[in-house]
Amino acid sequence: MKVCFIGSMLFAAKILDQLNQVFPVNLVVTQPDRKVGRKQVIKGTPVKEKAVELGIPTFQPKNIKKDHQRIIDEHFDLIIVAAYGQFIPDDVLYHATYQAINVHASLLPKYRGGTPMHRAIINGDPMTGVSIMYMVKKMDAGPVLAQESLPIDKEDNVASLEVKLADLGASLLIETIRQLINRGVKAIPQNHSEATYAYHFHDDEKKIDVNQSAKDCYNLVRGMYPWPIAEIDISGKRMKIYEADYLEENKSDCIGQVVIINDQGVHIQTKDGLFIIKECQLEGKKRMDIQSFMNGAGRELFVLNKAI
């Protein structure tokens, strides 16, 4: 069977690795190489790096809507898409013998879009999962071939959840392909009235608001790591928060007050509970654990019994 894999992110790279062991991939389509970091080093996507490691030819169109003839010319039996980052034209979606199927990191129709793992954690969902679906022109709206769920642990962030869902998605994908070949799977239409969406984030969505509960603040930090990273305003300065925790207890009637500073972190009173900062980065400074930060600039910013 001739297989084309289309994807870009780490979630997709992990699926590609496992898929290729069972159904060898003939072509990988991924986003173009880009400049990253302060030094603007040109780097391929995680899928590009995995494809090179596996010795699979790659195709990196800048705009797949305009540049997809190579896919058409190779006459694939199956096209698999996971976390690609561009809308795919109908010529590609309906080109293959078994059509194009997508591995999506949510229990559709919940969280259609590009940030389903982030939104599930931020919203405090106890469960998430993966869906295998036929692709259609409308975003993540195709009939579902298979689904499987897993719990979201209290300590999970997007990085850890991504690994779990990629493993789950790879195994479910392989089994679904086997069933497709044997005509043993039936696609079930989604209930579009129940659809929710996981769009990419606006800048204001990254802001930690201590007028919410401590648990909500904590979930935002987890749901923004390792990208795009939650932020909090401290005395007019922007601070990124990489690691946090919370306690479901109150120490003050003053929301935003620093109530405890110890080796566990800086404890801030929220609307309900204590939000605990454990690892941070003040704008213009290095990322550091809270103890190191409190030995320097933190002593002026976080003052016991004062509001942030």
C-alpha cells in the first residue's frame, strides 16, 4: 500500500515514527523550514526531522493549495494527516483510494481546531482522547472512524499530554487502517450542534488573572506549556510562568496579595485558593526557579503581605 503522511508538529512526528514501522510511508509532506530562536537558525519541523531520520522523501510546499501536484502524481492508496497547519485542498483530500484520514487530539466534535490539548487542560477537563476521521473541507468536521479516551492527570501539561495522545493516536490509527483495508469500519457522522472549537490563542488569553480561582490559574500555566507560556503582570512588568501549583485554601481577603514566600514558591491569594509560582522568567531576564529569582530581582517584586 502506498502511503502519504502529512503533518508538522511533534504529535505528528511521533505518530509517523510508529506508523512507518507497520505501514511504510512513501512520502512525507510538511511545512517549510523556518528560522527559529534568537539566533534565527533555520530548522525543519519535527515531522521533517523524523522523516529524514527514517529516510523518507519529504515535500514542503509553502502553500499546499497551490502546490500539491506531486501528491497527485504519485497516486497514493492512503493519505494520513496529523497536526499539519494548512488547509488541504479537495484534490488531495479525495485523491487516495481510501481517501484522506486525520488523527486529531480530541474527542470530536469537541475542540475542533489547532489547540485541542491546550484547551482541554485550561478548561480543567478530566478526560480527553484522539479521533480518527475522514477529512472534509470544513475544519475537523468529517465522519469519525474511531475514538479512544484517556484521563488528564493533575500534573499533565501540553508536553506530557502530547506524548500520551500521540502514542494512543498511533495505535488507534494503525488498527483503523487495518479495518479500512478489510472494509471492517464504519464512519459515524459528527453531531455538529455539539461542536466546540480550539482556535489559536490571542495574547490576552495568556494572561493569568488572580481574580479567577487558583486552580484556574494553575490550569492555564499547564495548558500553555511548552507553548505559548502563560504570563502574569507584576508591578507593571511582564513575567512568564513555566511551572506553578495551587492550594485550595485562603489566607487573605485581599486578592493578589503575596501571603507566603518559602522554598515551595511564592503564594498569591486568588479569588479562591493560593496560586503558587515555582518557575518564572521576568521580561529581559533568564528563566529560573523561584528560589533563584527571589535571591535577586524577586525580593523587590514579591513582597510579603503586599499585592502584586
